[in-house]
Amino acid sequence: MSLELGRSARFWWKMRSERVRTELSRRIETLRVASHVALTDGEVEEWIASKKFFFILAIGRSGTTFLAHLLNMSRDAVVFHEPIRSDVDAYRRGFFSPDDAERYIASFRKKEMYLRTRKKDFTVYGEVNSLLRRHYHPLRRHFPAAGFLHLVRDGRDVVRTMMSTDALKPGFMWTWWLRPHESDPFFSQWSTMDRFAKLCWYWRVENHHLRTSIRNTVKFEEVTRNYDCFEARILRPFGLVIPQSLWKEQTGVHRNPTSSYALPHWREWDAYHTRTFETICGDEMRANGYLQ
């Protein structure tokens, strides 16, 4: 019992510290943008018109850290992975309110991007960002010439990885608040679902949203195994240059890896886990080409 209490205390202290750091960062970011009172919308729009933009959106644990690092090696480009802490709370608000998502991009995020990069020399601005996935529509409106891509990874691998993280645990600031909308078929079941089932729902609902909104999906597994796919789906459309030799070198490097797993490989799941995943995620897995 004392060991469990100790683990619980460490978890809550970790979560509290993370919340404090995130809130402090958010306030600093907000003040930095607000302090530039002379910055006009026209200046920001002129900057947007002078650059190429792309946004690759995904649920977490789908290879976003790796991909952002690799794409940032392209000449004349700056590519970020979740660059500001304000996006954390913006994701929560945007999940429940499209109007809030619109305000965030229109009144804050565009200016923040400009101020963060205005002294850099580049022609292409990109983000590989799991936190802006509920901001696709306002991003499309405010960056009309930008390229967009939905990055998906096999849900069995993502859910297995998330089971070894704090995702959807009570108190975990990034996802503790998640729940289905009233129109969601799992809304009435939420209180009876265990964490594994809820993580399956999480993968399903966010990938369904991105796939049907962006309508331009690529598998993480394909862009890391096939250079021709990587070049055709990401490099050429977004104006990036990554030699095949560099791509090959980087695909052998694991970034943000999971050190240990709470579940065995999905090929070794028991009947409950296999059935639960298929029930919740089967249709979305098939829509993304993972199952027949």
C-alpha cells in the first residue's frame, strides 16, 4: 500500500508541476503577442503571403517528433513540432468549441507564428503538430495556400504505446478532460469503459476527424519505409528537399521512444483486447487501409 501511495503522490506532483510550467509558458506567450500593440493584421497577412506553409496533423504517438526533426533538415525551411505550450489548452477548448478554435488562430496563433520566426531566413514554414488537430478548419481559412496532411499510424501500435503513458489518466492535463460529444455513439458508454477502451475511442475519433476533414492521409509506416512515398506525399507537395541518404539515416533513429510497454505486442493480445479494439477502431482502421 505504501508503495502505491508513493507512486500516486509522485504522479500527482508530476502533473501539478507540468500544469504550472504549462500555464507559466502560456502566460508568457500571451504577453509576448499582446505586447506588440503596433503589429497590424496587414503586416501578418503580408508575411503569410510571402511564405509557403504546411501543417501535418496527427494524434500523439504517431511519429510526429521524428517527422518534424527530419523535415527541419530541409534547406530553406523551418519545421516545428508543437512549438508553444498555449496549444495544449487550445486543443482542449477547440475540441469542444469550433468557435474557440477560430478565435485562437485568428487572434493569437497567426501573430505568434510571425513573431517567433520573423528574424529567421526561410521560405517554407511547417508544423508537425498533434495539438492543432482540432484547428484544421480555421488554419485552412487563414492559410488558404497552405498544404495539409493527416498523418496516421496503426491504431494498435498507438494504443499500445499510450497504455504505457499517462494518456487519459485522471489528472493528466493533456487528456484528462476528454469525453465523447453527445452525438458520439460512445457518449452513453463512456462511464463504463475502461482506459484501454477509452484510448481506442481516442485514436478512432481523432483520426476520423482528421481523415474526413483534411481528405489527404498518409501512413507513418509508409513514409518511413518507402522513400518514393515520402518524396511524393511530403517533400514535393510542400517544397522540401531531403536526400534519400539522409532519410535512410534518420529512419534508423528512434525519437521519443516508449521505454517499456504495459501491454504485449498486439499480435499477442488476449481476446478482450483484440475484440475491444476491433469493435471500436475496426471501421477507422479499414478506412485508413490497415485492415481489409
